[in-house]
Amino acid sequence: MLHLDHVTKRYGALTALDGVSLRVARGEFFGLLGPNGAGKSTLMSLVAGLRAPDGGGLTLNGAAITTAEPATRRALGLVPQHIALYQELSAVQNLRIFGQLHGLHGALLRESVDEALAAVQLNDRRKDQVKTFSGGMQRRLNLAAALLHRPKLLLCDEPTVGIDPQSRNAIFEFLERLNREGLTIIYSTHYMEEASRLCSRIGIIDHGKILALGSLDELLTKLPFEEEIRFQAGAETAALAARLAPMGALTALDGTHRFRPRAGAKLSEFYALTESLGLPARLFTSQRPTLEALFLHLTGRNLRE
């Protein structure tokens, strides 16, 4: 459905996207995971046709996406990272304006506005000014505005920033339902848990490059370990940390040691060593590979750094 071919975008000396190639299939829920400044919003703006690439090309259903081609862009819906609503107007007035910008008029406009308000559970607040809405309600109305013209591809650029868990979950459930009904969604986020829950396939992006691409299970196979053991760094565990090098890789982050046994190593060897040093089992936690661990492995830094 969507094809990016060696797409590059620069802002002066800064290369925001560096030769990104990507395909998103019809009906996919694709996640773009990376820290702030990784290039996620730039990629979204290029797909939405708001900016033109400096190199490479983008096509949607075989047609080029350009800033001068509105016909192709009508198949897109964009939920921007920042709230794009008229605060002094009511919910229904906002949606009528956005609907008219998408070419909707008359009965079709009224029907689309009513359906959108019902879908995001804001029908009872339809005549209230947007400035009286909570952050979560404004996010839901922002989402409704992007769906009025029934797009084939929905772009969600970090749509849950700054809202409470209940509102975030309501947005998740709504997007999951839309995807089940056939809507293709591209969802950018810097939250591991969002990408893990929502996305059938994930692209990890940093410094304008796609570092890894695949389903969650496929991505986690890229890690050179199957399990990680964590324990606090300090005097009590210093002797243990000094003796782990032959058994695997040991790193420290935020005052916590992370031990990853070498391929083929037995965890029983690790725990035998801890027992010989008189260290209680309560000091250690074991966990399966995570996206956080993969990002740290690929970039050498935490996602939120």
C-alpha cells in the first residue's frame, strides 16, 4: 500500500531521515518506535504530503505522494502530535470545519460528524467549547477529525502524549477496532508498551535510520541472549559482578547491573555462584527479552535518553 524508497530529508546541516526504505501493507498496524528527535514526525509529515523529501520517493497505492498532489493525500488521515483544534469553537463546529476542508458538505457532512462524535464517545459534549475538554477528550476529538473523510491510511503521530491512562486505553481500543475493520494504521511512539500492544509490525528508528524491522517476536530474536538477570549495583554484589565476565555480558544502567548469559550458558551456573557468595535469591530478577533491551543493544542507550 505505502512504499518509501531511500527517502532522505534534511534541515540545513541536520539529516532528519537518512535513506529510509519501508513498505506498509494494506490492513497493517505498523509501529514506528524511537526516541524524540529520531525522525518519526518528519517521516509522518512526508507521508502526509506536508513536506517534500530531498531524496528518494514515496508512493501510496502506486501513486506518488507529493505536496502538490491533493488527490492522493485525500486517502490519508493525520492525527498530529500536537492538538490541532480551535479552542474557542465547539466539538461539532471543529468537525464541520475539518469535514468541509476534506470536501464534505450537506447531509454527508452531518452524517460524518455525528458518526465521528459517537465513535470517540463525545456526542454528549458536541456543543461544548474545546477549551473545556480534558487532554484526553481533545486527543479523541483530534482523532475524530482525521477520520471524517474515511481515509484508507491513518497516520497517528504520538497521539497519546500527555493524557491519563484511562484516555490512553480508550484510544487504543478505538484504534484496534478500526484496524480490525480494515483500516491501515501507522503509529509512531516512544513508548515500548504501546508498540508491543498495538502493532503487528514495528520499525525501530534512531538518528533518521531504520535500525530493525519486523514483528515483535522477529525483533526479539535479534538479541544475542534469551534471558536477562538484573540486580542492584553496590558493595553487596561487587564480588559477584567481578566474576561474571567469563559467563556472559554485564552492563550497568541507572544503578542496576544487567547480566546476559553467553549462548549455551546455564542459569544454574549463575545461581551456583551467587549461593557460593552467600547472596540471597531476592536480590535478583529474571526477565525475557524486551523491546527496551533490543533498543539498548542496537543503539547503546536507553530509548528515553
